[in-house]
Amino acid sequence: MTAAALNTQAPTGKAATPALTPAQTSAHTQAQALDGWLPERATDGQDPAWVETLRSAAAERARALGLPTRKNEGWRYTGLQALLQQGFAPVSEALEALQPEDIEDLLLPDLDAYRVVMVNGYFAPALSALDGLPNGVVLGGLHTTLTETPDLLADSLGEVAGDGAHLFSALNTATLSDGMVLLAERGVLLDKPVELLHLSVGTESPGVAQPRHLVRLGEGARGTLIERYASLGDATYCNNALIELDLGHDSVLEHRRLQLESPNAFHVSGVYLRQGTSSRYDAINIGLGGRWARTDIITRFAGEHAECDLQGLYLAGDGQLIDYHLDVRHALPHCSSRENFKGIVHGKGKAVFDGLVYVARDAQQTDAAMSNRNLLLSQNAEIDTKPQLEIYADDVKCSHGTTVGQIEPEMLFYLRSRGIAEGLARRMLCLGFAGEIIGALGIEPLAEHVSEVVGQRLEHAPL
Amino acid sequence: MSATPDDVRTADNPAAASAGDASAEYDHLVQSEYEHGFVTQIESDTLPPGLDESVIATISQRKGEPQWMLDWRLAAYRKWLEMPTPEWAAVHHPPIDFQAVSYFSAPKRKELKSLDEVDPLLLETYEKLGIPIEEQKALAGVAVDAVFDSVSVATTFREKLAEAGVIFCSISEAVQEYPELVQKHLGTVVPQTDNFYAGLNSAVFTDGTFVYVPKNTRCPMELSTYFRINEAKTGQFERTLIVADEGSYVSYLEGCTAPQRDENQLHAAVVELIAMDNAEIKYSTVQNWYPGDEEGRGGIYNFVTKRGDCRGVNSKISWTQVETGSAITWKYPSCILRGDNSVGEFYSVAVTKGRQQADTGTKMIHLGRNTSSTIVSKGISAQHGIQSYRGLVRIAAKAEGARNHTQCDSLLIGDKCAANTFPYIEVKNPGAKMEHEATTSKISDDQLFYCRSRGLSEEDAVSMIVNGFCKEVFNELPMEFAVEAQKLLSISLEGAVG
């Protein structure tokens, strides 16, 4: 039904059939809400044919997929109602008025990094800092690369994400135009981290930005990517970002993601990862901001002996929804993965965690451990967690563990008996809980920043 | 699942190849015929296959049911017609033609006053199964309401139970004799529209058990029903309703075997448990239905809805199950923890081998304050077996102080089987404490080596390790069942190791 609703070519008479129930009719109108996210024409005639094919195939897929409903397993706990009500329209052009001074407050002092800034989904060279890149590294905007040297992208762009996990990925591919490109040739060691800053500025009518990024590390290359989402003011907007990570043989990528969007922001992001033989991916996802945030992390192994380490911390407060979906598919033997996510939910916040570890029949000697621990601090908070294992090989070591609880009264009592006020004691315990993940961030200025934001949040949170 | 990738693989994977040789050694064991596979020749009064309102009316009429019962069935049937077949479970089977199933089958001679009048053939069947009723009667402590196909033919120990005030009879009898009790409770835990198979069961259920334990009564013995599916092409639609009134206790055992048949036999039972204030119900199941031949043909489809309602304060419902049979098992014994301080437990051992598929687990719905639940699920998957644990723990906003502990472990034997875990955890109360852990592994080589170096055969070693793996659950079973279950497990795994 939703498929037909999204499909503009569906016979128009269909919507008028009396068989439609009121619920169906409303779904129909909602589906059209995202129809506007698709480009009017899949092609602008300037890009190579394979890019155009990629876009039009994705547009077709988006129409066929339709809006996910709560009956769809991946969206069981994540309603789209609030997002649809906003009537987001695509941001059509780059905002060029911003000056480097305007974003100074948002930069991390002491962070020495190459910087790529996206403003409302478009690459802003004036705000970026790309000087002094080592040889063998391409770092810049996707649009420029597509226009000037599209062949550089041919084997990776759209290949890693494939058909994507859901409608939003398809929509992103269908509108693919700008974003960041980071390509490192064989053996390159990036001397400094690369910071990818998504900056969102309010527009007259609430807009949706759909940046598309690609990171490819050649054999033995190493790098660090810090991906941040921030906004100027309390703007209402939507980000539908997608990043493809293509890790070659023996390469190592450290990925730090910090989502600190405005309290009115909607956030959808997809991380698609392809790991070559003996590559290592080490990611920490911090989800603090936004009103409604959904992140999908999808890992596929393309070679044996690869390691994938996913960690995360989320803090959902009043009116917030933070949703992480992990999908790690072990299709080859001797790979290992670790998923460790921790969450604190307070106020009327809601958090969703859905992790799937899939071990295919031939993936012997797989080592996978998933853990999801949650602190539920208030009466109206809610956590829905679903750690899943699907195992088709026998010589494996797989486990998962989940806990949901509150602060241990004994611990609280201990601190209070040492003369620490209850509020402070609770904060200390929460920070201690979150400390494991924050401490693992490894990049000092970033860790300090996160720790400060988490501390502030807990101070104001009615615990 | 297709077998081709494995065959290709064994050639270039020495580990897999040697495993193949080892399993060939046990082939004679794997191929041993199903122990309980025999068909008793008794004339049956069977309705032709098919289902419509007149079939339901006929069933109701043959059972001499009052009008309200017929209305209830018809209401369920009409709702069922609108329900889609569930497809979410991780099981695969050809679509079931519900019109090809016969919905009623009863052994012809009825109205028996004592065991002497029971068809000797029937009695012999029970003897073959190792539970002769005469012996059962003599064996203190167990009353058997034997269900042969769809009509109860023998009920024992009725007098002793009656003395205590416990009602233990077939559900058809209960509809006649205790209509007010049945009408009051039937469908209150599993409503007609609960799910597709519960809907079907509500429309056509032909027999089952009814237990009522009055206030402050401890049921003097363990109650047990032996289910059997005998007539070819007959779906078995059991309906069990157990009501434990305030302060009472009852332990109920359910065990199953079925004769070998080539056609898939559909079984869609509904079990409803109701525990009032301070009452406790313990429900144990050993299920060993025909799992089909090596290719999975002809096994039983077991689509069961089991749910307990802890309605009163301090009530407790405990499910223990040992599942070794059926081609497909689709079963989630659940507890609704409504009363404050109520307790729900779920202990399960499930074995899948050959082409068996099991999608099983539990739901613990915490509504009352200080409710607690424990889930221990042990899955053993061998050969081409597919096994999924699917569980839900929901802690509602008002369930202050709720507590849940879940542990699900899977043991994989062989490289062609599968074990899945799909837990759903929904918590809305900060005072709740919820823990879930799951592991999946194979029998460790070290353990095997240790046992073998002590002179145990590989088979014995595996059996020993597996029994240890399941011990936590077996401990929850009543004595007789525990022994039977361990034996069953060893028999089930014979030949599956290698």
C-alpha cells in the first residue's frame, strides 16, 4: 500500500478506492511527504553515466520500498510520525554567507586536524582546512571530485552501501550530489585526524540535507576520522547522511562520531562498512543531541582476519529518541567483532538499541561479543533493546549481554555516607558509567568536549 | 536450507570432511526408525476434511455443547477468516491447506464406566508407550487423563481428586458440567483473536483438559495428560484451561508421542493458566512428537499458544519444557505478571536435529509491582536443525521494582545447524532490573578430550556434556519427567554427534 503511495506512476484512481481505511489514507498522505525528497529528475546531465544509473536505480527502489511502518521489524520502536509532520523539503543549494568567524565557537580548540565542513549538506571550502595533506591523499568535496575526477570513485561509491538498509539510504543515493571524499593510497599514514563537521543552519522552511561521504583506505593505509554533527542555534531541520567506508587490506581506520544536533533536529545516518583482509575498524559513536536520531551501522567483511570494534554511548533526555541499529554480518571465517554500547535515558527520553550479529555457514572461528548496558533514570524514560544472534556455523564464539537498571542504591549510599550530596553522587555514578566509552575516545580534545557536554546534560537532567 | 554448499565444501575442508566420516559412522543410529512410530487400528468417527461453519456446528453438536459454546466458536471462526497467516517466525514450511485437514476424530465406542470397557487395543497402545494405565493407577501420585486423538477415553483417580475438591476432566465434560467456570475463564488469557493459530483453535478445538483447584487447596497429586495423535490427517486442537484459585497449588505434566506418518500433521493447541492470589501453577512438558524423516517429511507441525496469567498477588506460574520432537515447533509459553509480587518462570531445553526447526521462547509481561521473572533457555542444534530463541521481556511503567534475569545458551553440534537468538527487551520503569545474557558455542574440544582420555566413548562424552548443559532445566522437572527427559535427550542426540 505504501509502495503504491510513493510510486508516482501508480494509477491515480487507486487512492480513491473505497476499500482504503482511514489509517491507510493517512499513511498514503504521509508517504507523499517523503516523495518530495526525491529529485524531480534523476539526472542533471553532467555526471558520468554510472552515477546517473546509481541515482535512478535508488529512486526506483525508494518508490518501491515505501515508508516503513511499525510492522517493519527495523522500525518497530521508531515511529516516523514526528518526522513526517515537519514536512521537510530538500535544501537545494549551498549556503555561502557563513564566515570562518561564525563557526569558531563550534570548533574544538586544541584539535589539530584536517577539516572538512559541510553546511546543510554541501561542502564549504571556505570553512574547511585542507592544507598540508600528505602525498597520496585526496580530501575534498564529492561534487568537485565527481565533476573533475569521477573515475577515482568508480569502484567504491555506491558499491559499499549497495541497495542500502532502508528507505532513507535509498533516498540519499537517489539525491547523491555532495559530501566528503577521503581517499588514501596504499601505505599512506594520515599524520593528523580528519575532522568532518556537519554544520546545520536553520532555513526559512525546514529543510533536509542529504550529504554523501566516501572514505577509502588503500592497502596498509591508516587514518583517523572524526565525524561531528553540530548546529547553529535551535534550528529545526533534518540530516539524512550516509557514509561509505571502504577499508583495504591491512588498513586501519579509527572513526569517532559525535552527534550533537539541535534539540529540534531530526537525524538519520547510515554507516556502511566494507572491511578487507586483516583490516581494523575501531569506531566510537556518541549520540547526545537531536530530537529524533536514527543511526544504522552496517558491517560487511570482504576478507578474513578483519576486526571490527563498535562502541557507543547515548544519552536520551526529555522528548528525545535515540536509536542505534547495528548489523554485523560475518560471512567469512576468522573475523572478529565487538559491539559495546551504553546508554543513559532520563526525563521522558527513549532509546532503542538493535544489534544483530549474523554468522554465515562458512564463517568458522568467528569471535563476536555484543553488550548493551542501560541506565534508566526516570519514571517516564523508556528503553527498547534487541540484541540478536543468528548463527549458522558451529566453531564460533558468540555472546551477547544486555542489562537495564538504575543506579545501585548501595553505591549511592556509599557515596552519601562519605558526605556527598545525592544529586552529585548520582552524577558521579552516571559519569563513571559513561566514562568507559568516553575514555576510549583517545583524542584528548574530543574526549574533553564529550565529557563536558555529558556532565552538563546530567547536571540539568532531573535525575 | 539447501544442502549443496556443504557438499562442495567438504572436499576442500579437511575438518568438515572428517566430521562427515564420523557422522557416517553413526548413520545406522540416525537412520533408526522412530521408536514410537506405530498406528493403532481402531475405527474412528472422523469428519471429512474441510472447514466451514457447518463443520464447526457439527463438532459442537457431536459434543453436545450448549449454544453459547457454539456462538463462541463461530465468533472465533469469523475473526480467524480475516487473520493473515503469520510469517515472522524463522521457520520454513510449505503453506498449509486448512481445507485438507479433518477437524474431528473420535474413537467410536464411548461412555465407559471403568477401564475394563476401554478398547483393549487402546490400552495396548499405552503399554507400548510405556505408560500402561493400570500401572499408572497403581503408581501413587499420578492421575492420567489420557487423550487418544480428540476424545478422552479414560480418566483415573477422579475420586481421589474429587475428595480434595479438585476438578480434573476433559474440557468437553467441563463445558457440560461446569459451564459457569468455563464460560468465565475460557479465552480470558488467550483471546480468540490473539493469533492465527489460537483463532483456529478457538473455532475447532475438540478436546483438552480442564483443571480447577479450589481455594486454599494443594492438589494431592501431580496431574498428567498423555497426548497422542493417531488418526492420519487429523489436526489435533487441544484446549487446556487450568484455574488455580486463591492459595492453591497444582503441578501439571504434559507429555507427547505420535506415530510415524508421512503427511504433515498440524497441531495447534492453546493452553491457558490462571493463578489467583497466592496460587501457584507448575506446568511441565516433555514433547517428543514425530519429527519427520531425514528430509523432514511427515513430521508434526506444532504451533502452540501457551500463556499464563498471574492474576493475583504473590501468584506464581512456572513453565518447564523439554522439546525434542516435531518437524516445526512454534511455541512461546508466556506469563502475564499482573498481580503484585507475582513470579514467572520459564525453563526450556530444545533439541533440533535432522531437518527440525524450532522457534521457541517466552514472553514475560511485567505489569504489577515487584514482579520477577526468570528465563533459562538451552538450545541444542545438530545436523541440519534450526533453532531460534525468541523472547520478549516487557516491563511496564507501573511495574515498580520488577526484576528479570534471562539466560539463553545455544550448543551447536556440527557445522550445518543454526542457532539464533532474538530477544526483545522493553523497559519503561527505572526501578526495574533486567539482565540478559546469551552465548553460542560448540562442545569444547578440551572437554571432549578430557572425557575421552578417561575412557568414555565420544557418544557418551557428548551425552554427558549435553546433560550437564541442560541440568539447570532438568532440575526443575518433576522426578519421573526428569529421568524420562534425560533419556529422551540421549536418544535424540544418538547419531547426531560427529
